[in-house]
Amino acid sequence: MAYTEEELKKELETKEYEYGFYTDIDSETFPVGLNEEVVLRISQKKKEPEWMTQWRLKAYQAWKEMDEPDWANVQYSKPDYQAISYYSAPKKKDQYKSLDEVDPELLKTFDKLGISIDEQKKLTGVAVDIVMDSVSVATTFKDTLAKKGIIFCSISEAIQEHPDLVKKYIGTVVPIQDNYFSALNSAVFSDGSFCYIPKGVRCPMELSTYFRINQAGTGQFERTLVIADQSSYVSYLEGCTAPSRDENQLHAAVVELVALDDAEIKYSTVQNWFPGDKNGKGGVYNFVTKRGICHKNSKISWTQVETGSAVTWKYPSCILKGDNSIGEFYSIALTNNYQQADTGTKMIHLGKNTKSTIISKGISAGKSQNSYRGLVQVLPRATNARNFSQCDSLLMGNQCGAHTFPYIEAKNKTAQIEHEATTSKIGEDQIFYCNQRGIDPEKAIALVVNGFSKEVLNKLPMEFAVEAQKLLEISLEGSVG
Amino acid sequence: MLTIENLHAQVENKQILNGIDLDVKAGEVHAIMGPNGSGKSTLSSVIAGHQDYEVNHGTMLLEGEDLVDLSPEERAHKGIFLSFQYPVEIPGVSVTNFIKTAINASRKAKGLEDMPANVMLKKIREKSSLLEIDSRFLSRSLNEGFSGGEKKRNEIFQMAMMEPKLSILDETDSGLDIDALKIVANGVNRLRSKDNATIVITHYQRLLEYIVPDFVHVLLDGKIVKSGTKDLAVELEEKGYDWIKEMA
């Protein structure tokens, strides 16, 4: 019998989540600063094999020679990389004795999102007191997957248990020296996830709920590697609609996806890092490198809902290497107050008959700046490549900005590339119309925004689409004058 | 039901309404006619509570309750419905989804649970057939790409769904061909009851042949200058507004 997500959810409601896949490490934090010694010590702490240590060192050397990019349409004061501690033991699990001690604002948000009490406790680090069964969900979950030969574990564990797979694929999609942040991540990544779907296997569940529980312990430099072997399928959901209040300002994750022949990977992200306060103070810098490679007849779909972070720099991309491969990018990026987002995608058409679709929905409110930046590149061998891009911007008020930077490079005459763009504004007349029908202004804005985002929301797994919808609503609270 | 006394209102420091008196009782249909710029649409916006219009004198009561300080949505919850002259588009939001949101917002304001889906569905079916609306129409984005007639029919469909106490039809006949006009008027007539009231704002007498008013008022320079029965509308059609202007 297939173990469905629904069943897992039920279990989560009644069971304690005993241990995640994060390896227990001594409670110790390194002094601030980054040098070869620090990189070595991280590797040692994690008891990594020599090849991994060398790989990290190589990355560190590359990073040292690189400059932080400044081409994105964002402004922020660059972090002092020598003022960051690059290794910190996981937070103590139970910070609070009960939910009464947790920030009531945060709990209000959880309620709005419809997150169960147990999950709320988990996410805020409250001890869960209901223990129904000693078998942990994680174990049950892992067993189900193991029966199908699916490996789903932390990247640290994968380095120990499945070194051949990691060694073969890590850094092949996002090379160490790809960019400043990928080099930094490669040198110091704390942890992350690893997923391998064997040949011909269809992963029986969304790899999502499980991940959400783990989110609370996620590090600053996450590393994710997903490999879908020939003719396999996986739908992977990362992130969390619950607000993540992280004391780490800089987040530089790397995600690599490998879709081998005839495989399909759906990768959905809901990102809601702390965006800073109403005056633009604080907030997370989210500088992420996400890329997938498609082999013959394979398909990678990126779907993202970005509502958090003070500064976002993120371009989930597809390298369409194999003939007949398909790349898709569906994105909603919402910025409010002083948030800045520069996000989009790259579709690199290398193989014949490759297809890509880009649907980007940018929503700007407050004094925020929201940019779409995308590259569609058709290389000489990519006969009959096709791309369709649609970039829509929705503005609220007159102090925010929406920008579109589409780059198109076609080196094959048979390429068909379409680009459509629209910009619209939530009008007072739309709001009044809704008001007249009894819908209050905040709900009216949510309605307009959800309508605008519908094409992308429809791409999310059902359960998350509902949450993402609520998240958009919450993120715009207070944006009506 | 609606009692307006000596109502003055302005928009952007421009005085538009200069002392309106109007008493609409349950079960009645009132027509408000007048030339362009006489303040007809302003009156409907003021009753609905548009924030751009400022009431600077007079009172406006719905069943004895003062409306002036209520927000547009609160007025809607109390049973005021405005059929817009220019209904707005909301891309990606279906007619069904919109009306569902609207109905449940009003229910919530009254402390009621959401309307059960099956009840909602039944009601949608019933009211859409009343207005000869195709079910495919209901899944289209609200007013997006609708013809003039479709937009107006959709307004009356929403009115039928919301079951307001007081409906204001602002130039509902504009942009309608005769067939659409008949359907819309038929819908409005069938929704009439002794418990609700309707204000029909129109430029031409044509609509009033189908929605027969109990009273007709002529608005000029922000004041009602003449009131009468439906015969007044016919007289206006013959003699034109200049006749009224001369009298006033």
C-alpha cells in the first residue's frame, strides 16, 4: 500500500517527531572569520572523507579570488564575511516549555496559515508533550521510501553513506566557481538534503511535509542535491509558509537537480524568510543558486513562491542538454515595505527540440523593488528550440517598483521565442468594486493578487497552494492605506 | 427604507450634490433621471460610500440607521447594492469565486458561517438561469473580455445572488441592445418584492418601459427639481431636459 502524504499528515498530528535527519554534533560554535583552517575544521567536525575536504578547500581557494557580484538590481550593505561564524552546532531543541512563551505575533500567523498546534510547537522549538507511539514518523517515512530504493537523507549522511553518488554529481550542475555565493557555499555548507530516485521509480509522495518539520533546524549554507535516475519521477517541496525568524542574515544555498533520461523533477519552493521590519531594518539576504540539468526527454519544473527576505537574488535555471527535454519556471515574487527581489531564471537550450516555459508574476507593494531577470539562450545545435515567456507585474501604490530584464540569445535560426509582458496596478476602482460587494479592502487585495497569481499557484501541490495563497494575503497585510 | 435629507456632497472640493431629499420605501421603485453632469452617478457613489466623495451636509439613513460614517463594505453588509455603470475587471478571479467571496464576507459580518457549497451551487444555478447566463460564463474571469451586455447581466446576477434590500442600478441600460435590456429588466422585475427597493438611475426613458417606476425624480445641478409618476419620464422624453431647466 502506498503511503500517502495525507496519512503522513495524520500521523504528524498525533505523533512526536523524534529525530530528524540532522546529525547530532557537539554544541559548539566556531569563532568568527573564514580561512583554510575553518574550512578544514568544518570538514573534520563532520568526519568527512578526504575527497570532500579537498573539494571544500578548492572551493575556498576559488572564493578567495572572486568578487561579490553587484549587477543585480538590489542595494544592500555587503556582509562582512570575516564577521560570520561558519560553524554552529544546531540549536537546542526545546527552547520553550510551552507555546505561552512564544511570540504571540508569530502564533497568530501560524493560526492564519492553519498550521496545527503540534507543528507550531515543532516550528518554534517547543517541547511536544503528546507521545502516542515510540516509532518516529521519520523512521516510518524512511522505511516506505527505502522499500522503493529511494534515498532521502541529509547531505552529511549521504556523504558518509552514499559517497559514490555524491562524488559523481555534486558540483556538476553548479560548479564550485560558478559564482561568488556558490563558491562560498561549496566551501562551508553546513548541511542540506540529498535525494536519489532509482531507475523507473515514481516517488509515491510529495517530499514535503517531512521537510517542513525539519526546516526549523536548517542552516545558513544549505546544500541540496536531487538525482532522478532514468524514467523516474519526484516532486520535491522545500521551504515553509511559516515565517522563519533566523538570526543569520546571510543565506547562500545551492540546489542542484539532475534529471537523467526520461526522468521528471518537480521542485517547488515556498520561501518566507524574515523580510525585515516595516522600516526595512534587519531581514535575511537570500542569495541562492539553483540549477537543474535535463538529459534526454527529461523535464524539470521549478515553481517558487517568494514572499520573504530583505534581499533576494535567485535564478532557478534549467540546462536543457538532452534532446526533447523540457524546462519550466513558474514564479510568484511578492515584495512589500523595503524588500528587494531580483529573481528569474535561465533556460539554456543545448539539445534539439528542447522546450521551455517561463511564467513570472511579480507583485510589488510598499516601497519595495521587484525585478524579473531572465535569460533564454539557444545554442547552435539546439534545432527547433522553443520558448514561451510571460512576465507580469502587479503594482500596489505608487512608491514601489517593478522591473523586467529579459535577455534573449538565439544562435539557431529555427528557434521560436515568445515573450509577453504586462504591468498592471491594483486600482482603487477594483478595491471599491469589491468593497461595494461587502469585501473589505485587505480581502479585496488578496482576491486581486490571487487572481493575478493563479497560473502559478495552480502548479503547486494542492495542499501548499492553499497555504501559499494565505501567505500572499498575510504578506500584504497593512499595505492598504 | 432609505431616507435622504438635504444631502450635500463634494468631490475634490467641487460641490456636486446641493441638497437632495429622497424617501424610498420598501417595495418601491424610484427612477432618477437627469442630463449629464447633474449628479446622478455621484448620488449612487455617495449612497454606496465611495471614499472620494465627502458628505458635507445632510443625513442619509437606511432603515433609520445613519450611513454616513459606515465604510462601503459595511453598507453592503446592511443590504445596499450598486450595479455599476462601468463594472471593473478582476483577472484570474472567476465570476463564481467572486460571488462566493462576496456572499461569505457579508455572512461573516453577520456572524454566520460560510454558505455551504451545495446551497451556493443551487443558488448560482437558479439565479443564472433567471438571467439566461450560460454556465461557462461563470468560470470566466470577472468582467475580463465581457461584452457590455455581459457585464451588465453579470451585475444583475450578483444582485440576484446577494439579495440586497436596496439596489441602485446606475445606467444599467447603457451599452445594452434591446434583447439584453429585456433580459436584464425581466431579471430585475422578478427580484422585486415588498421587502426590497430599487433606485434606477438612467438617462433615457427606454429602460423605464421595462422596469416601471413608482416615482420619477429629475435631478438638475445636484438637486431634485421635479418629482412625479412614470408619466413624468414620458414627458421628459418628449420635451427634453431643457424644459425642466426652464422651469427650474
